[in-house]
Amino acid sequence: MKRPLRFSRGLVRALPLVALVIVARPAHAQTVGEAVVNLFRSSKLYVDPSSRAKQQANAWRRSRPADAALMDKIANQPLTRWIGSWNVNIGKDVSDAVSRITGA
């Protein structure tokens, strides 16, 4: 026959304290960066190959190569295309932009 487990008085007194420390320990707090998943992390933004900056860089390429190089830095940055109530036909403007970007 097995003998029942016996605990010393010191251990019995310490168990509630250990349980309190374990329960009172705060959970890992998330930072905003950990809580928000960036769905676009591996995506690249569209850079217009025929932007005005690119056209200007190409125009300066032979006569002003240093300025053309600086303009290329600007031309290689993605830009926004704002569309709103000032557009006469928003649907057509969006469709045209998507067609130009996708080459459709």
C-alpha cells in the first residue's frame, strides 16, 4: 500500500505565496507594433515610370547630369494620386489610373 504524500509545514505555508506571485505576474503587454499586423510589409508601392520628375531627369541627362541624378532620386519615389469630389468622373479616373499602372 502506498503511503500518502506528506508536506512539511514550511512548504504548505509557502505554496499560497508562490501561487500569489504566479497569478500576480502581469501578462506580456503588447506594443502597438506587435498588435498591428502590417499587411503591406512585403509590398512595394507603385513608382510612375513616366512621371514629370522622370521626364525632367531624362531631359537633363546629357546637359545637367548631376541635376538629372538628383531628379532621378525624386522620380524613384512612389507618389499619391488624390481622387475626390474635384474629379468630374471618379470611376473613370480610377479606372484609367489602374489601367495605366497595370498596363491593361
